[in-house]
Amino acid sequence: MSPIIGVGVILLGIPLALLLLRDWLKKPSRKELDEYSRKFVERLKNPDFGAVEKHFERPLPASVLALYRNPEELMRGDFEVWASREARREERWYVGFYQPADAEAVKDMPESLERFFAFADDGCGNAYLIDPRQEDPVVLFHDHETDEISRVCGCFSEFMRWPRVPPGKSPA
């Protein structure tokens, strides 16, 4: 190996090693993860509709408020929603968890999506969105890697009626 290549490998390897070390040192402890989860559930159970209304300058649609007033549904996670019992793969949508409705949730939205409310997530950072200015809003899916937005369902109330099925299972 030539000395120039050896120096190049070293110069590339040092920053990579530093990045790996940084990530290893920043790894949250079990206690920190448990505390984050506890706070998340607390936020989910205690929506702050006033903060959300202030952000959007209007109340959330009644169909969305109904979700946040249904603790059984709100605490559900790790499921697929199907457009119909005969849904093709592209008509099935994985939901990892619902998102809290509070000031922190609307503050954390990327600027390009600030007109939307994220009510659920697929667990990989991709969000299910609605436009809270609509009475029964269209449900959209935002892919955070491509920044693409896809239409999931024509209205939120219909989306909430779709069967909820454990991943990989069929609806009864």
C-alpha cells in the first residue's frame, strides 16, 4: 500500500471512529428510556387541545378529538389498518403508535409539514397526517426519508373504522 493511500485511510478512519464513539457514549440508559416512555404515555393520555388549537388557530376536527377521548384506541399500537378485509398489500398501513396532541408534538413538526397534525407514526419516523382545517380530513402518510406524502384514506372517520389487525394477520 502506498503511503498516500495509508494516510488517506487513517484520515477517513479517525472521523468515523469518533462518530461511532460519540454515538456509543450518547446511548440512553434503560432508566432514561423508561422515563421517556413514561412521559410519552402521560402526554398521550393528557392531550393539550388548547396548545394544538393555538398552533392551528382552530380546534381539531370532532373525529380527531374522538380518537384522543378514546383511551383504549389511543393506547393501541403495533397494528395494521386495512382499507377492507380483502385489502391488497398497498392498501394496508402499519401503525406503530399514536402521537400525543400537545404543544411539544406540534413544535417538533418539520417546517415543511407545520400545516399538518401528526396523529400517528409507523415507528420508523414516518407520520400519519391530517390537515386540521378540514372537518373530516384526508389521512396522509409522510415518508421522512423521501419527504413524499401519500394519500391513505379519503377521510379520518373512515380510517378509524378500518379493521385493525396484528401485523401479518388477516382480519376475522
